Amino acid sequence: MSAPAVSTRTILRDTAMQQLAVRKGQASVRVKSFAVSPRFLTEQETKQANTYCVVVTDEQMQGFTQAKRDASLTLKLVLYAYDTADPRAVLDAMIEDAHDIVMGLASHPDLQGLVWNIKPDSITTDEATTAAGPWAQALCQWTVQHSRA
């Protein structure tokens, strides 16, 4: 297997962002209106709209042969939810949508031959954010196992 021209980290991030964007407004998603960002947001940006921030980081090498190296990456989705009535309900719906989308990435054609397993690790929410106003946030993390040439 030859190495891809673009890093696995970038391909994974771009594919996750594309899959989120493709689902925007579809009947199958729980939250229809949202933005997608390849970076963490500023404090001001977190208060504008429902947003998924997609960040791929923390690669760990796991096994080596002459033909390939197995490694894992951390896929982080930081979710920012805004709703004047019930921001936590919107956040919970965004968490479920994120889980559905990320768990489908392993079978995406752009990741075939690169990614061989995606495992959810954690979902962390900040309960204090809902006390500060109509905003809520969560950090969802997955381990993505892949092979390097």
C-alpha cells in the first residue's frame, strides 16, 4: 500500500466535515441547522449558531512490520448548541447525530484502506454552560485506528 498524497489526519477530518455538511437539513438528522468548522471556535463564535468543530489529533503508534505501521488518532468533535428554550436538548440531539455520522465513517469510500476501526471513547459536557445562558457544549472523542504505509 502506498502512502496517500494527503495525510490520514487531513483525510479523516475532511471526510467527517463533509459527512456532517451532507446531512445538514436532511430528515434523518435531529438538528437541521448547524455550522461545521475545522478548528476550535473563539468565545464570540460559540454564541452564534449550533456548530460542530472537527479536530483530529494525538497519533499513537501501535505496531510495526516492514509493510505497514498501525496507529491510532483521536477524532474530537466539539459541539456548541444554542437555543433560548432548552440548549441542553439541542446539545443532546447534536451528540446523537455526531455519533451516527462518525460511526459510519469507517465504511466511507474515502477512508477505505486507511481506517479500519472507530471506537467511541467519551462524551464530556459542561453543565455550567447551560446556567450561563442559552448555550451548551460537549466534547466527543473517538479513537480511530488506521494503517500507515
